Amino acid sequence: MGAAAAGLGLAALAHATNYTLWVNGRTGGGQLGNYADFTYWGPAGTAAGVNKKAVNWDGYNSISNQNYLVRNALDCYCTGSNWCYIGAHSAGNLQVGYTLAMYGGSSRTITNASPNSSGVCGASGAGTQTGWNIKWVDIAGGAAGGSELADAGSWALSEPLVSDLKTSTSRAMYDHNQTRGKIFYMFAGAKGTLYSGILPGQDDEAIAYHSSGGVSGSSGGSYCNASDWFCNDLTMGTAANEGGRAKWTNHNVQFRDNNEAYNHYTNGGWGGIVSRAVADMVANAQ
């Protein structure tokens, strides 16, 4: 009987699977609940981490309204013996942060990783667990600190999501320091010119470094590359920034765009600052 139990244990381990989940930002584009639809990102055949899945939400309604779709995906692929890497772009940062802070300590049903047409997976019969199995999170052009473009009305104010993206609102939406111990690796782009008068410090045309770099606080600030003498540096890693402002807990600047080469936009081909997060997933999400 002991040998049989050991054999069953080995079988369970053999069926453990790793997945890479990509959470889109504003405007959406992919079919809700369809984890194979990468319309938002680019060609579905592009390498972007092991067993990649698209976590599609509409990119229009509020974070709280659409968050069930993120939880459905995590329940599907990140419970039981399965583990996930998470990639997110722009407002997808808010979705992931909100999910972990608000629901990362909740009881989750261990599922069969076989979604129905709505993107919901059935129970596996293995019971429940607390939170999800997440190895780490890559954030490209993260908007968890909000954008001054939302503050200034540069985007359509009729979108519920734009209200969430105001700097004061996004920073107060949930406890950004509560990541359930998961590291958020931040990829910050700086090829911003169009809105340079609105966005403080370096930016990628939509998001300033204070947000894409995970800088803490109830409001944004002006942060730049080390070559800019007239602005506090966004530091690498988890260290406090020049001027003393800390990053949120477990937020690590993995890439800072010193050459001002990456803007905010995927351009239908996993482009812009997303390309840096994709390269990291290809190299490390196995």
C-alpha cells in the first residue's frame, strides 16, 4: 500500500505544469475567457514563456468590475500542483496587484486546468488551497501608480477604467505593499516625447517612472535615469530612490530604459517596453 501511495505521488508530480499568464492593459482586445486569444499582444506564435495564456479583460471597465476574469485564470492554471509566471502590461499591473492584495489570502478551489467557454475551470476533487501558486511577476510599463494622463483628461473620461487610473485613485485602491511575498519585477520605458509636459520625469508616453518603477506613496513624483542631473534617479533593484522615496514592498526595478529606446505600446507585435518583459519570460519562465 505504501508503494502504491508513493507511485500515486510520483504520478501527481509528473503532471505538474508551469504556465505563463499575460494580463493586458487598457483597451483590451482579446476575447474574454479565451486564453488562446493574444490579440492585445501580437502574434500568438511568439515565444513568451512556458505554456503561455492570455488573461483577457475588457480594458475599459473598472478594475473591480473585471477582476473576476483574472481570478478565474489564476484558479485555472495556478492551483494544485501547477505553478504560474505572471506577465502584465500597463493597467494589467493594477489587476494583478489588486488580485493579490484583495484575494491572495482567500480559499481557492483546486481545479482541473481545463477551462470551459467562459474561461472557468472545474474542480479537480483535490480540495482547496490558500491563494495561488505564483513564482514571480513581470510588469511592463506598470500603471499601478496611475498616470497623469488620466488626471489631466487626456484619455476619454467616459471610460470607468480612466477613473481608476488617476494617480490618487490607483494608489489608494489596495495595499500595494501586500504582494503575498511575490516579487514584482518592473520594466520601465523612457521613450516618451508626446506628453512630456504632463508626465513627470522620464516616461514611455503613457506612464511615468514613478509608476512603472513601483515608487511608493500616495502621489507620483519626478524620477529619471541616472544621466539626468535635474531629476531624482529611479534606482535599480529594491533600493530606495534618490531623494529617499522607497519602492513598494517586493517591487524590484529589473530594467530601466537608460537609452530611452522603449515606448509604452505593443504595436501589435509584443513591442515597446513589453518586449523586455517578454525576453525575460523566454529566458526564465520555464
